[in-house]
Amino acid sequence: MDHLPHESMHWRTGMKVGYVGLGAMGRALALQLKSTHSIVVWDNNPKTLESLPSKMIAASSAAELARQCDVVFLCLPSTPDVQQAIFAPGGLLEGLSAGNLLVDQTSGMPGDTRALASSLSERGIAMIDAPISGSPEVVAQGKATVMASGPDDAYHQALPLLQAISPTVIRCGTRVGDAQAMKLVNNAMNAGSRLSTLEVVAMGTKMGLTLESMTDILNKGSGRNYTSEHMLTALVQGKTSTNMALPLMLKDLNLAASLGVECDVPMHISNVVRGLLQIGVNTLGPKARLEDVVGLIGSMAATRLAPAPQVQAPPQNFPEVAAREPVVGYVGLGVMGGALARRMLLSRKLHVFDVRTELARELEAQGAIVQPDLPSLARACDVIMVCVPTSAVVRKLIFGPNGLAEGLAAGKIIVDQTTGDPTEARAIANDLRRLDVSLVDAPVAGGPRGADAGTIAIYYGGPIDIFGPVRAVLESISPNVVYCGDTGNGHVAKLVNASIAATNRLITYECAALGAKYGLSVPKMAEVINQSSGRNAGSERILPVLATHGTSANFQLELMVKDLRLGARMAIDGGAPMIIAGVIRNLFEIGMNHLGRSANLDDMAHLFEEMASFKFDAS
């Protein structure tokens, strides 16, 4: 972030400033500037010049505005509109003179804006681009992110004015157009996460989760993004989250796709998102708002994204169910199960079993009690935790030869932390009821790192009457326990979070590849995007380490593909399209086949480098 040198503050109030383009965003920006300056304004729509607030004066033409001003801001629908405002008869060029400065806040095409700047430079007129990330409401609060780029002298001349709009001004480069490229990268990330989140939440709604629970689930886990934090939260509250025109978002995605073509960067995800936005404009009409996409995505899945009329909430206080602490066992001590078991050992005694005896012995050294077989563990424990590769393995270790069922008794509880199949989990629960044994599915999101830190999210699906005692056990892993409803819903919640988290990761790689190949630095993208509308839980971890190929995850590609295939099967069962999620799954499958099944999630960066024929670096 840049700060104005103290010695240059004195000429701020004497500068004459003009603003061209008083649409929703332009008007909000001009209003911010009028807090420190009298502003001359002009728009080709005379209605926008009616009833102007104090310190705003309407010019009779663009040329007349230019004659009165030292610095002219523009915020117009597109770069061709900027070109028209400058060069058309009666345009700005007729009133501009050498030494004037133009600040283009339009979301435009970087190369075209750079050509305009070059043409003006020949006349002694400087130009920079300074688009905004944030809605008009955010601009009015002074909380927008201003992205700016251009030559040093022009940038520093504009800086005090940009800081009057928002204290968050980030210089994206010395080339005119770099800030517009950054804006396109940010908006493509925002749109990708937005539509992906909505389509996956629509699937979750069809599978029995409430909008309230999914909002909580995503915002506590790796599926978190700007949309889950703002749009979903607003939907839960019965409010709107944005007044942005849908055609404007489509315009930005069209520009991002065009920039991808210019840079020879495949934009698999963004092009599908662009297509869905185009369907939205064609279906809803040119006056549609971005908020209207919520209804469209819901209708595509034959559901409605809205708060539940009556949300079932678990009781807050539970009576003591036993005079003693339950005895807890853990089965399945692989990478994830081992991390969860180690966390539990910090606060309680734990019985353990794994067919790989060396894993059990490692935990024995940390205080665990190793049981020789599954029936012995079942006889010794009141609550049996399970974390194995699939729901099929869960069934086998319960009901197979020498399985848990041989040691189970009425009143015992099995807690399945596998990322599994909701339908199979419900079937297993039905079979266990014959033994008067309860099944809870409680998968987790956050990986081994989250388990070690005690910050992992845990999704409870099961009988409400045992939520209290089971929650007490789960909280020895993490306090972030989310109640999701009946048995199977925990798995649904995990697959919803995993699907959106997967999109968060790949949209970050795709858009970072576009920005980096265009010429933006990865650290600068991290600085801008992670405080703008494109941010997500993936970008916050990935972008700071991407240039050095650092580590942001510890999860094998084959496990991610397994989760995404379960999500795809669930979408088929529920009749939900999952268009973006299908592209994400295909890309992960390509990555797994190309990089190896045991490759880490971070290795997907190499796939995007290969597809775009470049390398991420810190430049």
C-alpha cells in the first residue's frame, strides 16, 4: 500500500478535479472525492446531472469539464466508452492541455487502455488506470480497494486523490493497464467462487441441509470465500448483498476470457462461469442484478436458496447422561485419523486400533491404549471413532468377520469421521439400530494441520438426543462442531465444503496463472486479492507461497478426487447440475493422472503452469 509523501500534501486542496461518468459506481466515487474537493462532473445522460449535492458542479460538455480541471477521472461501462469520451467531438481532448492527468477507473481491457495512454502521452497528457474492488456501498464507507498503475510522476500526482476515495490504494505496476488486469483477475476469482458456491449450496439444499447450516459450515472451513461471508450471510438474514448489474459482471468475465486468449492461458473454469452469466443475462434480461443469479441457480437445481421457515436447532444444555466420562476408542490411524487421535490424546484417554500395528504403537508411545482387535476395542469403549478411506470400509469393519459388531452392546455410539457416502451412512445407521447402537457421521474439514492446531471444522449428522454427549467428545478435537441434522447430513456437509474448497483452490491457480503470465507479480496479486472480493480460503493460503512453490496443504490428489466423485454422485442422486463442480472434478482427475495419485494438492500448480506454458515466480 502506498502513502503520500508529507511534503506533497499542501497542493491537494488546490487541485481542480473533474469526474466523467455518474453511474452507480462513478457517482459513489465522485461523492468520496467531494469530501476534499469541489468536483466538476459530466455524464452523457442528463438525468444524472440533476439534483447534484453541494460541491458538485455540472459541466455543459466533456470538453468544458476538461478546460476547468487539472485531473479528470472517468468511470464508464467500457474502454470504447472511454475512447469516445476522450476523442469524440465535444470530448475531453478538446479541453485538455499538456500537464493534465486522466485517471481511468473503468474496468477495461488493459492493452486498449495502454494504447489510449500512449496516444495521450504524445500530447503531453498523462494517464493512469485505477479501478476499484468493492460495491458502491463499500465505496461510500471508504473501505474499497483501489488498484492503480502507471508512470511514477502521474501515479504520485493522483495518489492524494485516490486516498480520498479509500485509504487502501495498492500500486499494481508501472505499466498503464496493470491495475485493470488485476481487477479482471480479482473479478474472475469472485465470479468463479460465487457461482460455484451457489450451485453447490443448491445441491446441499436438495440433500436436506439448511441454508443457515451451510453458511456456518463454509465460513468455518476451507470452503469460505467472499460469497459465503457476504451473499450467503445476507440471504440467511433476508437481505440483499449487492446491487451490481449482472451485465457488468458478465462484461468483466468476457474481458477476463479475452485476456486469457491474448496471453495463451486456458480459462477452463472462468469460461464456464462466463457461460452461466451469459445464460443469466439472456434469461433474466439486461436489467437483471447479480443478486438475481441466486434464484436462477436455485431454479436450475429445482430448489430455492432461502432461509428455512423453521430451523431445527439442537438444545443448548443437556442433562448428564452418565456419572463418568465415556470411554473413547479410535479406529483408523492414517494421516487424518492419526492426527485426530493425537489431538484427542491431549485431553482424554484413548483406546486405539489399526490393522497397521506400527501406527497404533506410535500412539501408544503418546499414551494411547492399544487394543488387539476390533471386538476388544468395541467392548472396552462407549464411543468408537472411525476414520477410514470409504463408507464401504466402514461397513466392513463394523459388520465383517472379527468386526466391531462382535463387541458392541446396546447404548454404544459409533462416530464415523470418514469422508463417506451419505446414502450408505444412513443404511449402516439403520442396520446398527437393530443392535440399539447409534451411528453419527462427523467428518472434518481442515486437514491434518487443522487437527493438530485444534481448529478443524467438524460436521455432526445424527440423532439430536445424543448430540450433547457426542459433542463433548468431538470438542476434544476442536470447538468448531456444526450441527447439520440427521444421520448422513454430516457427510453431505463435508462434500458441500469439499466441493467449494476445491473450486477455491483451482480458481486461484487459474486466475493467478492469467495474472502472472500477463506480467503481474504473484506477491502483488496476493496483496490485492486477499483484501478484495476475489479472496477465498484457498487464495489466502496459496497466493503468499505460490511464487516459491511453498506448501499450503497436506492432502493427496486421490483423496480429493474421491471426495469430488462422491459429490458428483450426490448431485446425480439429487438432480442438481453442478456444472462448475464438474469442471473442477475433471481438472483434479487430470492432475491425479498426470502428477500421480499420491501427489499433494499443491502440485496442481504445476498442472496450471504446464497448461499455460509458463512458471510462477516472485517477479
